[in-house]
Amino acid sequence: MPIFPELIDEKFPVNAKLSNGTPVLIRNIHADDTDLLWAFFKEIPIHDKLYLKEDLSEPEVAREWCQNLDYCSMLPVIALIEGKIVGYTLLQHETRTWQRHTGTVRMAVHPGYRGMGLAKLLLSHVVDMGMHCGLDRLQAEVMGEQKAAIRLFESFGFVKMAVVPKHVIDNNGTAHDYVLMVYPMRDVERHAAD
């Protein structure tokens, strides 16, 4: 069972650098981050929002995220540069389902900070947290057109487990292929011996 609350103080905040040397602060979302989060959501291009699971076009979404923090089931992590959110990732864990051994990863990066290693940096923290929490696997759900996201996940060892043609519909009502990617967190032989 994930122990996000206990790990947060141990793991965050983290000072890091992007590939171009820009300093970045990685930390969990706080209850008073609503305005920062809404400012970030507003700068995500409309085209990118088509691929996100949540409708980030309303300020209420940012407020809800910050007011309903439940670190026992999810860990929202943000990246800040000069006090501005430039990326987020979310590790979500369903504790009472048949997928309780799995964590789901979601993320978004500000367009002005792509190609600088930020997505890899955020994903590395999620993978680390998943390992510390004892999850067996992580999964990411993307649309087939999200080639950069697929390459990112593959670079970490995620593999495509399923591609379902025209299975998901974006905010404009257009159908897209659904791609399920999975990252095994534990060695298969070791897991069998547990």
C-alpha cells in the first residue's frame, strides 16, 4: 500500500537542473497552489488539452486539485522555475480495487520547456516514488497520436501492452487509438518468489 504522506517530506522538495542548466524545483502540490496551477493550465495549448483526461479550461479544476489533496491515493508533483509551474505529473493509486498493485501516471509540460529533459525528470520522480511505495507496476494511458509521450515512456522501459483502435474520444469528439503502456516495477523472478 502506498505511503505517499510519509514519503513526501523525505523526497521533496528537490532542486535539479534542466539539460540547459536552468534550475528547477520539484515538489508536491500544496493547498495554496491554486493560482499557480491555474496559470499553468491556461498556458497549455488548446491542441494539447485535447489529449488530457481532465478538462483544464476552468479555474475550478485547479481549485479542486488543491483543495482535495489525498496523498494516500495520489501524488501530484509540480516543477517550478522562478516560482512558475512549468510541468506536473501525477501518480494515482486505486487502493481498493483489483488494480491496487498498479499506479497510473499522468503528466503535462509547458510548451516553452519541452525538449529540456523536464518530462524525464518528472517521470523519474514518479518511478522512484512508485518503487518506494511497493507498487508492482506503473501504467500510462495515451492516445496513439501522442508520439513524443510514447517515446518518453518507452525510454523509461514502459512497453505497449495494448492498442485499441478508435477507443477514446477527445474534447472535440474525435476518436483516437487508445494506447496502454506498462512499466514493471519489480523483477519477474523476484516477484514470483514473494
